[in-house]
Amino acid sequence: AGGVALDTHGTLGAGAPLTLTGGVTHTPGGVEPYALTADAKLDNFDTAPLKISVLEARVNLAARLTGRAASLATLTDGLQGQVRLTSKGGITRLLAATEDKSGLVQTAASAGASVVGTVVGVVTNGRTGASAAGVVTQISDLLREIRYDQLNLTLSRSAARDLVLDELTLISPQVRLAGHGQVRGAAWAELLDKPLSLQLQVAAGGPLRSVMQGAGLLGSKPDELGYLPLAAELPELGGTLRSPGTGVLYRWLAARVITTGAKVLTDDVLPGALNGAGEILKGAGGLLNGLLGR
């Protein structure tokens, strides 16, 4: 008489076992007489039907949810709790360029590249011989689709309806990500399309490491798995859960490539060139003195 028990076992989609246990209780006389407690477990779920381009994978989900409400109709609106997602392989487009790549890269890099590149040929980064625009294009191509080996996400939802990304870790052959973020005050149905703030730490391996290291973007000390982290902290990314905004990431990378190139130019290239010119002028002066008998 005072509630409904949940004890459900079945499948969701193709071959995804679902277990849902818990219940809904009713306590007469309270401001929020309805209460829900639920534990959910979903294994081997294919994300394709969700049409989230940022993730193509089969995932495992485990959730613990609670909520109180004045009516059954609003009971799910205020659900709180934690969701844990894991995946042992798939594709993510989390860091894919979301703006027109040619315009994005060229706008960010061409001005600096033309100044630095004109002085030292095409050596804007002082190491690889590639232009700033070329370096950022290579990076965006390598990050367009990340085929990962391991992905872990932990999400929690507060009474204020904020969705907090407590943990994000991803490991692939060429990039390792760690991060946290949040979506503020969103109903469940709006979560994928509400503004996102995301702070990421990036470490590179494989071909990405070679490109970034050549452009002076990485630190010198590898992490415990052998990846080299970025030499500076990334700015916060925006967008939404459905489509994270990465424009700020690529503009930041272009600015870093140009700044590093300018530093190499002023610290290494120009002093060497000027010293060389000085030796030539000194030698020419000595020759003239000899010819003039001085």
C-alpha cells in the first residue's frame, strides 16, 4: 500500500543486459511524499541509437539514483545520484575540430606564421620546418577520431540539477586524457544540449607526440605511462555534451606554436645569423685593411 518495488531484468537494444532494482514509496502528509531509490546496471550498450557523434562504442553503465517529489509526474525531474560509464574500446570525436578547419587554423595561425615564417623560411617552430598552420592541421587530423583502448566517466547530479563530470580518463595509443567539468542546472531531457564547461589535461604519444614535440608544445617529463603532457594548461572548453566546442583548443595550439617559434627565432636563430653576418663583415674589413696596407 505504501509503495512499488522494482526488480527488472531484461535487455535494452541489441544484446545489452539491463538490471533495475529499487522502488517508489509514498508517505502521506509530506511536502514531497513520493521518494524513489534505484540501482541500474546496463552492459554492452551500443551508443549508436543515441546519435551522439562524439562517442561510437559499446559501454557499460552503473547508476545509483535517488529522488523526492510532490507528484509521480515530477519524480524523475529532481533525480540525484552518480553514473559510472566504462568502455574497453571505441571511437571518440571529443577533440575533433568543430569549426571549419581551414578557416579556424588559418585565422589563428596565418598572421603569426607569415611574420615568423618570412624571416626563417618555413621554420615557424624552429624545429620541424613546418608552418604554424601546417602543425595545427596535422594535430587536428590526428585528433579528429581517437580510437581508444579505455574510457572511464563518472557523472553525478546535485539537488541544484547540476551535472558534474567528476572524472574523465581516456587512453589511446597516441593520446591520454584526464579531465572534469559540468553542465549547470539542466533537466534530464536537456542534458545533451545544455552549455558544457570542460577542463582537460592532454598527454601525447605516437605520431601526435612527434608533431607536438617538434612544435615545442610538450613538456620534457613523461607521465607514468610514457606519454608527454602539454607544456602549459589548456583553456576551458565549451560547447555541449552532444557537441563539445573545440575551437578554443585549436586557436590556443596555434598561438602556442607561434609563440614558441618566435622565442626560438629570437633566442637561437637570429643571434646565430647576426653572429655569422658579423664574422663575414669582420673578415671583409680585414681584407680591405690588407689591400689598403693598413
